[in-house]
Amino acid sequence: MSTTRLSSKGQVIIPKPMRTSHHWEVGQELIVEDVGDGILLKPKAPFLETTISDVASCLKREGKSKSLDDMEAAIKQGIKDKYL
């Protein structure tokens, strides 16, 4: 367990081993939650959380639908083109 101090400006330094283990770099935004006898710091997500129904409309495609066999053949061809 590490300890730190609260500065006169209300700032707290998060010990380097903790910043490193959580991959927090300079400028990382954190969410601060009151948990009764302390606080919880969580990284702020770079994007708003969405559900599949929020984004499904952007997946529209025009034209005839592809069959599973067509998709598998395209994947196999892509692998051949990249690795063979």
C-alpha cells in the first residue's frame, strides 16, 4: 500500500507504480466517485458508452445480402492474399 499527501491546492499525486500499472499517462481524465469512507478514481472512457441499438443504424448496407459461404470465402481469400 502506498501513501500520498493532499496539497494546499487539493491535489493528490498518484504513485508512479499505480499510474504505470493502470496505464495512466499525463492528461488522463479520471472520474471521482464518493464511496462513503473514501473516493474511487476510474479512468474516463474516451467515448460515450453506447449500446448496439444506438449504433446499429450506421451498419446499413445496400445491395444483396451476402451468404455465410460468401463471407467465409472472402475471409479465406483475404488470408491467402495476406499470408501466402
